[in-house]
Amino acid sequence: MSEGITEKWKFILSRLEQQFGKKLDMNAVLLIIGIRELGSLKDSFTKEEKVRLMHIAVCRLFSKSGYYELVGVNYKGWPQWKKVKDLPFVDVFEQETLLRHHIVSYFEDEEIYS
């Protein structure tokens, strides 16, 4: 990961941690993005809903690279995604690096903390 992306990732993580008042990991950041993309906040989500929210985040992040496409929303208002092409085969470290890169792009594109 380039030095610029690393610094931007640290900045985003720092701002989110300030906002939420606790240390966050990748799953927490994905959950925040998923909730934002859902556009609906409630007091608590079930474990299954949290997994779905993180999936929404991953699909949204990788849609910019053409891996997923938004096909609509279901009857509950949850976004539905279709995989357009397979993600490149990468190891766990490369997956996290790729996710961080896409998260930084997401925050820049959405003009969050800019």
C-alpha cells in the first residue's frame, strides 16, 4: 500500500475513532459504511444484519472497480448487489490492503473527512 494511502487510512480511522469514542477495526469500518449505504439507523442490529451490512459495504466498495453492481433494493429497503466478475485471488494481507485502498477512495468520493 502506498504511503499516501496508508496515511489517509490512518487519518480516516483516527477520525472515526474520535467520532465513536473507541478503537475500531476493519469490520467496524465496514459496518459503518454498510449502515451509511443502507441509509437507515436503528438502536441495534442483529448479528445477521451486521454481517449483511458488512457485505453491503464490501459490494459498494468493490462496485467502483466493476466487481459488483447494484441491482436494486429488496422489500425491506436493503440494497441488493450482483457479482459481475470475480475478485482477483489475493492472500489475506492483500485483501485487507485492497479494502483499505477502496475505503480511502470511498471516503474521498463521498467527501467524508476531507
